[in-house]
Amino acid sequence: MKEKTDVLQGTLALMVLKTLDVLGSLHGYGIARRIEQISGDLLAVNQGTLYPVLLKLEQEGAIASEWGASENNRRARFYRLTREGRKMLQAETQDWQQTAAIIGRFFEVKAEDLP
Amino acid sequence: MKSLRRFFTRLFNLASRRAQDERLREEIEDHIALQTAENLRAGLSPIEARRQARLKFGGVESVKEDYRAERGLPLVETLLQDTRYGLRILRKNPGFTAIAILTLALGIGPSTAIFSVVDAVLLRPLPYPRPQQIVRVWEQAPDGHRMTLTDPNFEDFRAQNHTLTALALYNDGPESVSGGSEPARVNVGAVTQDFFTALGVEPFRGRAFASEEQIFHGAPAMIVSYGYWQQFLGSAADLSQIRLTMDGTVYPVIGVMPPGFNFPPGVAAWVPREFVYGVSTSRRAHGPSCLGRLRDGATVEQARADLDSIARRIRNEYGEKVDLTDAAVAPFADAMVGDVRTALLTLFGAVCLLLLVASANVAGLLLARTSARRKELAVRVALGAGRGRLIQQFLAETLALSFAGGVLGILVATWGVNILPAILPANLPQQQAIAVNTPVLLFALAAILAVAGSLGLFAAWRAGAGDLHETLSAGSRSHTDAGSGQRLRSFLVTGEIATTLVILVGAGLLGRSFLRLISTSPGFRQENLITMEFSLPIPQGQAFAMDQSFIARQVHLTDDILARLRAIPGAETVGLAGALPVAGGDDLPDGGFLILNGQKPPANFDEWDRIAQNASQVGKAFYCVAGEGYFRTLGIPLIRGRIFGDQDDLNSPHVALISQTLARQQWPNQNPIGQVIEFGNMDGNMKPLTIVGVVGDVRARGLDFPPSPVIYVDYRQRGMNVNSSPTIVMRSAGPAGQVVSATRGIFHDLAPDVPVKFSTFADEMGGWLADRRFLLLLVGLFAAAALALAAVGIYGVVAFSVTRRTQEIGIRMALGAQRSDVLRLVLGQCGRMAAVGVSIGVVASIIITRFMSSLLFGITATDPLTFVGLAALLSLAALLASYIPARRAMRVDPMIALRYE
């Protein structure tokens, strides 16, 4: 169970970074909505798991946050990507694509393909 | 880098926890509000919209938990939490907490105090530069025993070796030094030229000896210790005007040694040995000690081989004129510590065992409490506490306990270290360095952590044993679990009994040795003896061989003093000798004497050596100057012949008395009276001695040595040279204080420059017994503490078991068991523990006490009486401790007991 959260957290972090990269400053709910829209089920429930990830990213310096007003005029915490976060996103994206490519190739291989 | 930053942020977060919690709460609320608004727009009812929003958000609490875990340092946070919890639990059980803390303090305090002594004496390097290069050197006899050096052999060692940068002779003895603020009897060291170089220490003020001061008949010069300089010279900055008088010679003070320089131990001043004694040519007259400093890179082994080869050369060249075969070299530190090591390690062993007993006792307490807390633990486990968390909680609790105990213990140790100097034997080296310092505190910390760690893990292990869930469902209590806990407690107590027996046996052996020692007769009556040790000035150059005229002056003065002393009211008998037996036994010189068998006495030492080559003509004995009154005063019996009399004077034939042991050794089945002997190597007087009497044996060198062979010579014929420590003994019926003040006046009248040390024989013996008494006192104390702890431990186990078995006892009584049966039942449990514990303890003691056999006197390390007696004592204490709960068990009312559940 723990391992699964780790994977989820890793991918979630990447999704958060990408979302902020695309949409700029956003509050927690906004990020959750956006991820939900794109990923479908992944965050349909347990949106709350987003917040520990946000905190982790902030502590790593990838994102920064400040208080602002949300669309319904409530005080809300807005997150934005920092320069460090942008670098991290680039690196992670590359990593991810590499990993995905390798895994993808593995899945394509059939027994008869092997020499 | 990233992780470091996270760590610091987390550390910061730890401090701002509350604000962070608030922020999350607000964010969550905001999130749910936004989702609710969205749901409302989608057409849900307000209640449903909010419900859906919450559902979608997921478990708020688990998010909070993850958030917190991400935010802070969970380990520290839970540790703080556990510590707080532990402290609360400890506060809630003040009785348990107080007992546990006191018990641990009882273990940690003494071990810390004793460690401070071990650290200062055994572990810390000596206060000299590169102390590992300093060595002690001896000549070694064919039978392997180490001898002090002779001047010519030393000279050869010094000149011919390749492994030492410095080699020096030194010796020390009590002297009268006047010229300071008051005359004082102090120890003065006589040292050869490289002495300070070998130790690597220079005077802190003034200068070291110059070469013209280090020759016989050279210029006198004296260096004083920092202590003497402060006490008697008023810390004078200008030394140029200061003159001190010793043995009639006036010495300018040329230097002051730095504070803390204390070698030979207790010495107040140093003079050049060459100046005082000259250089003897005898290769058999051993006397001074020797130390040296190794060359860089040279080892002790190499130095030994080097000096060995020189010793063999000497042997080849001089044959029977020398008595060495090779040389012995040992690190200075080892030689300094010597036999103190065994005593200190014994003491340290005893405190470590005490700490073990104390820890076992606390472990027993924890165990009892753990069984009572199983339900609480089960609830915690059911709520999701992991094994690690449980262990952590126990560790937090035991840490709090042992830190409290440790701090209390350190306070006890600090206090102990302050009073230790009062009871430490004076011959313990480096004792000024004993303090509660960083290494000692580190030791205490290590002890605290070790105790906390082992107790915490032990308690957690016990708490985790068995099925906790069952505890929860089993209702009131589970007998099986309590049973195994009880077995473990019995096991602990058995171990405690065994350990306690080891300490008890150690203390018992020391105690019996002590009793044997003080009940050993020294060979004379010890009661009501007042002693006066003094030293007479000896003219320069006559330290060894004295002029007839000077001897006559000496005799005149001492006879005057003795006559006046005899006239004091209350003085029964008064006598004079060259050393106080037993307590001052180390001051007695010994050496070989010649049995002349009608031969012409030797005219010089070359002839002396020639006669000595015939082994049948050489005997070995202690040399003691005495007067006729000495034997009467001490009550040493005359066995045959006569004692010194008025007819024995400077001009009459010189006479000697011998002790019974010497008579038996040297002239078995013969009459030694009339034998003529030559002992001029002791006082430079070649006049032969005729044996005129045999006197009773005296344990001259100490009660722990067999009676020594002694040759007594008459002080009125031979005088008292540096080999004697003149001591007047007086038996008096009157109160010692009055008599002493009267004698003080007499000395003041007749010899105002002669400082006298007044004492009583009982006090001198007390000083002589000090180190044994110190060891016995401390080990005895530790043994008593261990015994008390063991008794408490036994009481605890038995009492707990009686409470647990109340119902069973009720049933037994209802079925007709008598009170005596119940008593037997309870005591039986204790008896089993005691029997097993004592058996293990006896075996362990036999193994361990062997190491202290050098500290024992008159008994072996496996003395059966000690073993049996202490095993019985311990068993009795165990039975007494369990008798209290046993009585409670006997009074159990079957009806109440049966309803007890």
C-alpha cells in the first residue's frame, strides 16, 4: 500500500508541476480540477492527497505559494512554479519520457522478436 | 542539497506547527467550499453538494496526517510526544518512578565516582611530555627479582646504552629542612643529573642543577616543590636570598618546580644525589631507583635488550662481585600504578556489578508494570501503533528514567569525588587529578544510555510478547501472560542474587583479610605507644660513614632527650630505634652480612667482596639501630643471651642482637651467641659485631609479611646514619595529648632545630592500613547496597506473586491447607530462586575472585568460610525479604480470596 502511494505521489508531483507550468498561478482546488479533467479517475476521489504533495514540492523549492482571493472571493492559497521548479519539470519530463519509452519498447517486444 | 533544505524547512516547521495546521485547515475548507459551489452549479441540493465535495476530497484526517508527516520531522515529533507521554505516565506513578530513579542513581553514582578514580589513575597519561617514552629500569637478579641499582652499574648503563636519551637515579626520604617560615620534616628527593631531563620537566621558576652542583663536595643547591614554595617560602619571586638548611648544610634555593610536578610522590625538595651521597664503588650496594627516557623510535623491548647486553658484560667482567644477571625495563606508567591497579579494578568491578543489580531491579519493576499495562498497549496496537512505535515509547520512558537517575547519580558522584581524597590511600598516584570531568561525564552518559537502551528494549520485548489482541478480548486478566512475566522476574532476581553474592564474597574476602591482618600480632604490645620520629642533622659527607666524634655527640643528645622523656609523669618506658616497626617498616634497610667464623674482619670493601664470594659466609638481614629501652618499651622478649647494656659503648667490642627468625635461618640447631659478623656495608663501620642475644620476632616490614630476619645494633656504638629513621617509642599510661605536649617541650629545649613527628602507634597503624581499609570500606558499601537491592527485588517478585495467587491460595486453604503449608509454598518459591542464584553466584565468585588474590592476606581466594557464610547470609536475607509477603499470604481469608476475581 505504501509503495502505491509513492508511485502516485511521484506522478502527482509531476502532474502538479506540469499543470502550474501550463496554467500559471493556481490554488489547490484549481490544480485538483485540472488534473481530474485530464487524468480522469486518478484523482476523482481523495483529492486531499494533493496537499501533502504540494507541501513537499514547496519545501523542495519547486513551487512557491501565497495567499490570494479565489473566484468566490474566499482567501485561498495560490501556487506557482519557481525557476527551480521549471528546471525540475524539464528534468523530470525527460526522465519520464525516457522511462515511458523504455517500458513501451518492452511491452512491444514479442517472444519471436528475440534473437 | 535539496534534502538539506527540506530538513531545515522541516525543522523550522516543527517550531511553527500550529500556524501550519491552521493553513492546511483553511486550504481544505477552501477546497471543499469551491467543490461545493461547483456541485451546486451542477444542480445538487446544498446538503448533497457538500456531501459529495467531502467524499471527493477523501479522508481529511489521513490527509492531515500525511501532511504532517511531510511537513515535520516525524521521528522527533513522535519522540517528543512519547517523551511527554512517558513523563506523564511516570508522574502518575510517583512511587514507581521514585524507586526506579533512586535505584538507578545508586548504580550510576558510585560507578561514575569510581570511574573518575580509574580515569585519573589508570587511564589518563602521566603529566609529562611524551610520557610513553619514560621507563623504569632495574637490575635483575638470577632468580628474576628486580633490584634497585648500584652506582657503578648505573654508570655503565648510562654511558654504554644506545636506546635512551637520559637515565637517572633517584631516591627520597624524610629530612628536616629549616630556614623557611618554620622547620619542617619533609620528604626530600636526591636525584642525579638527568632526572628532570628524563621526565621532561623544567623548573617553573629559577633553573635546574648545574654541573658544578652535581658532584661530591660541589656547590650545594636545592630545588623546591611548588607546594613547599607556597607554604614555607611565601611564594617569593626572588629566590636569590633564600637559604634552606638540611643535615647541617646550607643550600641556596635555585629553582621551583611547576605545580602538579610530584615525583617521587610527596617530595617537597630535590637535591643532587652526587652532592649528598657521592658515588659508591660497590656493585652490590643497591639503593636508588632508576628512570630513563627512550630515544625517539626506540621501544621498551629494545631498551631492555640494550641494557641486558650491558648487564651481561658487567657480569662477565666482575663475576661474583655483582649480583645482577640482566636488566628489567618497564613503562613508567605501569610501574607507577603497580599494585594499585588490582585494587582499583576490583573496586570498579564491584561498582559495575552494583549497576547491574540496580538495572535488574528496575527491569523487574518495569516488568511488573508492563503486565499491568498490557491492556493499554493492546489498545495502542489495535489503533495502529507499529512495533517500532511501541519500542520508541518504552525507550522514551526508560530514557527519562535513567536520565533522571543518571543526573542524580552524577550529583552523588560529584559529592563522592569531593570526599574521596579524605579516604583515598596516600600512596595512590595522580590522585590530585581525580575530578568529574568530560571523560567521566561521557562515561556516565554511556552508562545512562546503555541502561536506558537495554531496559527499554527489554520492556518493549516483554510487552510485545504473546498475543496482545487476546489480552484485549480476554477480559479481566490473562494468567498465562502474567505467568511468563513472573518467570522472567524470577529469572532476573536469580541473576541479581548471583551478582550480589559475587560482590559480597569480594567484600567478605577483603574483610576477612583485614580482620586477619589486624589480629596478627606484630610481635610486641601495641597499646599506649606514643611515637616520635625525628631526624638528626648529619654533617656533610658523613651521610653513610660517620666520625666517632659525631656519633658521640649524637649519643649525647639522644641520651639527654631520653633521660628527660623518662622523667615525664605517665611515661612508663622509653626507647629508641632506627625505624618504627610495621608502619615504618619500609624505612628499614636490608643487605648481606658476613659471618666471620674466626676470620679477620675485612679492612675495606674490596676485602669484604672477596669474603662474600664464599656463599656460606653470607647472610641476609634487615639492619636496625636500637637501644636497650626499645626492647623493654615494646615488650619484645629476650629469648637467650642478653640485651644491650651500659657496658656497651663506643670503645668496647661492638655487639648485636638477632631476631629469632634469623637465628633459625642462619644457625639452625646451633647457638648463635658468640658468633662474630660483619655488617659494615650498612654504616661504613668495619668493626665486627658479636652476637650477644636473640630476641623475639617482630613483623618489622608490615603485618602482611612474615617476621623478618633482623640484626639489631646499638645506636650508642654505631650511630644513626641516613639508613636510620630515628624513632623514639614511649609507653605511657597517661592521656596521649598531655604526654605529647610535655615531650614537645623537651625537644624544643634540647634540639630546637629538629622537627619531630608525634604520633601514636595506633594512628601510624591506621595510616599503614589506610589503603586496605579504603578498599574494604568501598567494596563493603557496594556489597551492602547490592544486598539491599537484591532484597527489594526478591520482595517485589514474591509480593507480586502472592497477590496474583491470592485466589489459588484461597482455594488451597478452603481445601484444608494449613497456614504453614502456605508459608512453605511462598518461601519455597523464594528458596528456589535463592538456591539457583547462590549456586550460580558461588561459581561466578570462584572464577572472579581469583583476580583479587594479591589483595588478600592469610586466606585463599576460595576461602570456604567466606563463601559459606555469605551464601548463608544472602539466603537468609532472601527468606526475610519474602517473609513479609508470605505472612500476608498466610492471612488470606479463603472466602474473600475466592470472591476476589
